[in-house]
Amino acid sequence: MTDLNGKVAVVTGAASGIGKAISKSFVEAGAKVLMSDINVDGGKKACEELKKINADTSFMKTDVSKEEEVKNLILSAEKNYGQLNIMVNNAARPIGGSL
């Protein structure tokens, strides 16, 4: 991964799976990461794991289906870290029946 020192990333759907893995990659590359998810318990747990690598990691509950919550997420990153360089919209919700 590229050196991301001094960069700030927001990752949605970060409590588990791909979002957590993306967050971990960014943290390992030196980025400050604001993780978000609707799963508060899972998000906080994932965040605590990644804080062991980089203390500049935080979590914020966000439902990406609600525009105001997404705006607040972006504003929070800018307020707490002074900028926003990377935004990963990984959050997803299954729709419809089975495959």
C-alpha cells in the first residue's frame, strides 16, 4: 500500500468484512481513519483493534441511507482531523430475494 501518512480517510461499513479490512490497510499505511457503520458494537470493537496500530482511529455511527448522517460524518472528519482526503463508501444493505 502507498504511504498514507498525513492523510485522513473515512470508511463506511467498517465494522466487519471488507470495510474493516480497508480500514486496517489504511491504518497500517499511516492514515488517520474515521470508521463508520450502523453496527455500533461491532464498529467500536473494530476501532479498538485498529487503535493498537494507530491511535488516530475513531468510530462514528452512521446510517448511509440518511443524508444528514453522511453530512455529519464528513463534517466530523474535517473537524477532528482538519481535512478529508479519502472517502470509501463500502456500506451496503441486501435488497430483494436470494441469488
